[in-house]
Amino acid sequence: GTARVTIDPDFALGTVDPRLYGTFVEHMGRCVYTGIYEPEHLSADAHGFRGDVSGLVRELGTGLVRYPGGNFVSGYHWEDGVGPADERPRRLDLAWRSIETNRVGTDEFLGWARRQGVEPMMAVNLGTRGIDAARSLVEYCNVPGGTAWSDLRVRHGVREPHGVRLWCLGNEMDGPWQTGHTTAVEYGRLAAEAGKAMHQVDPSIELVACGSSNAGMPTFGEWERQVLHETYDEADYLSLHAYYEETGGDRASFLASGAHMDAYIRDVVATADHVRAVRRATKRIRLSFDEWNVWYQSRFPGERALPLEERPRLIEDTYSVTDAAVVGSLLMTLLRNADRVAIACLAQLVNVIGPIRSEPGGPSWRQTTFHPFALTARHARGTVLRTEVRGPVIDTDKHGPVPALDTVSTLDPETGALTVLAVNRDQDRALQLRAALRGFAASYRVVEHLRIADPDPDAANTEAAPDRVTPQSVRETAVAADGALEAALPPVSWNVIRLA
Ligand code: AHR
């Protein structure tokens, strides 16, 4: 079949914020220890961070990294993770029933983030702690000196303040699994008062209030409404989380996960704007989709079944070509909502459902999902253009009829570079993309067509075959002439077509 779109620079939807290409480092499994940090590794830098992993993180092009959790943060004492390393306590982490050595903490992570050139997004513990621990952490990080907590940072060898601008007010506080799980009104009151105190320390910071853990929570919708009612004055963003997996062999629904994410975003926008109307507010709350990914959650035994270990192997999912198409498509969904979604974090960065894998004392490699993320982060820059798809539709059990073509385009206003991202969700048939290039000079030509597709949609990258799946540069599959682009998209493929 053929799917048609019109791409027009006049249909500008919003600007791509580099914070949409965020990721997440939680003290969970091997994300920190033997993930980003492993002083014994041959590639380790002077700070104990793995050079090979740092290189892959740079190549991934992530602009923002959320830290330190996740469920972990809801039992975390940040004071355990600062100061002389050999005096730090070994704690029982309740979230993942693991032993936390605290070898890496706030200063180590923020130092790494600075050297990597990524913006940090910190979370405070509103599970077992509250206002006081939250405001003292902001003081420790952001006040230059002359107060007890900021002077402590200086004594720890960090002269300049970290200047952390973005802060999450807890994590998934609607979830019964969360340490300190509570009701929307109680959480909202605590988040508002913690946020107020944090703003009193540093008025320039931005705050993210917890939305629902996922759109399937029984309190979804009401949670958002009540939390925003309490926190509207202090919060700038509301969080969303979503993980997708193929269940019961229903790959068609899985490939259409973006439709679910899109509907979820619209529901949260509607709820946030409802609270805005009721409060007669002028400010609009923006969204922070600070956990999203493919996660084969059905294979996770549950935290209570875990033995008490240091850096256990937790949820180290291996991703396929199909998973890469879904991750690419979810990223396209976020871009299409860039007018309201300001922040997004692929969860997580290394080993724990990460696009990067690493072995202790061994190699690191790119999962299939690394590639659509890295190429989107590199090329989908500038202005997002609104497009409407007309063409073949796939009937799915979970999401109803969904277009076979998923697409989004961006235009870099400085260079004039046009990037067309496209996924063919059809598992059996190739799809022809026909785009009318309206308002573009007739001289636009295809610079490059890269795609991820494979005769085996379950093919994956492993330690033994780390480059089994890589983007292929294909020729003559995409042609632009006379104000039109034609491109051939194989079944279950992710594509980036660059024009200039
Ligand atoms: O990313 C893994 C976990 O998923 C996070 O700790 C939690 O916030 C979510 O439930």
C-alpha cells in the first residue's frame, strides 16, 4: 500500500527540546555499578567511571539524565552518598532488595554528568523522608557556600555549586509498591510544601510533580487532578511513565504502542488544563515523560523474590529489531507532542532495560534500541512539523485501527535540513511513503536513508554478536524530486530519511 503525507514548514508544532532525549540512571541492578561506574575496569577514568560506556553515552546523544531513582529514591538518604567513600554506609535498599554501597552518590553522579555534557535531573525522596531532606539536598547542590550544607559540599572537594535546575518531587507515589505510597491529596500537600521549601532555597529551579505510574492505574486521571490541584503553584511539570511489551503473541498491538502513548498524553494534557481552568491559572503545566521504554515486565519475578545482593542482574532485557521499531515509534510520538511534552527519559541508560549493555570487566555494546534513539537525537532537531497520514490501517486488539505508517518530520531552521522519521508497523507488507513537500525549494534531495530492518524481526545484539543489528544506509529506496518524496519501507522497519 501507499501512505501519503504533506510536509509543510508552515505547519510548525513546536521546537525540539534536547531534554526530550533524556535517559535515566537509577541505583538499580547494574545501571550504576558495572554500568556507568566500575573503577576496576580497564577503561575506567580517574573518577572510576567506565570510559567505554561514557563513549557510548556520548554517541547516544542523550541531553538529560534523571537520577537516582525510580523506586530507589523513595528510601534513599542522600547524606549516605556524600563525603569520604570509605565512611559511607552499606544500606539495604528496599525498592530492589539490594545492598547499596553508596560508593556513588550525588557528587560523583553530578561530576560525571558535567563531564559528559548532559543536564542532570535529580529526584528527592518523598517516600520515607520529606521537606527537610529535600531542601537540604538543594542547598547542598546549589548554594555556592556560607551555609552548613553548602560548606559541607565544599569540604567534600566540590567548590563550585552543581547548579541542578530540574527536580522530581518523589517517584510514582501512587503505586502500592512504592515505599511511602500515599493518596493523591496527601502526596500533593507534601509535594507542594517540599517544593515551596526547595524554591525558597533556590527560586530558579523547576519542579516535576508525580503523575500516575501508568495510565492503567485505578486512580489514573483523578490522581493527576488532585495532585495538580495541590501543587499547581509550585510545579512546572507533571510526570508520565509507560512501559510496553508484547503479550500473548499480539505483535500488531505491540507495534502500535505509540497509539496508547499518544492517548495517554492527551488525557493528561486535558486533565492538567482542566485544573488550570478551575484555578483560573495563567500558567500551563507541561509534561515530563520521565520513564518510557519497552520492558518485558512479565518476566520480572517481583522484588520480594530477589536475594539480597550487591549490583544484582535485574531486568537486563535484550532487545530485538521489533523492539527497536517500537522504541523509535514511541520517540516519534513524543516529538509529535512536543508542544506539551518538554522532558522525556528513556528508562534506563545502561544494563537495566538500557540501550547500552556492559559486562563487569568486559565489553560494552549497543542494543538494537540504541540506534533509533541515537539517530533521532542527532537528526530530529529544530522545529517539529505537523503531518496527517492517509493510507493503510492495521486493526489491533488493544488500540483499535492504527495507521500502518508512523511518521514525524523536523526542520532545522538554521541549516534547512529536513528529517523524516518513519516506521512501517505492518509485519508482512512493504509500505510506500509518498510525501508532498509543500513550501520547500524544488532542489531538496535525499542526503541519506538509514533503516533498521531484518529478515528476522527477532534478531538482537548480544555480547557474542554486538553488531548483528545496525542501521543500514540504503540507496535508491528514497527519492525526492519535483516537490515530492517517495520511499520504500520494508515490514517492521524504522527509517530516517534526511533531505537538504
Ligand atoms: O525503571 C524501573 C522502575 O520502573 C523504576 O524504578 C520505577 O519508577 C518504575 O516503576
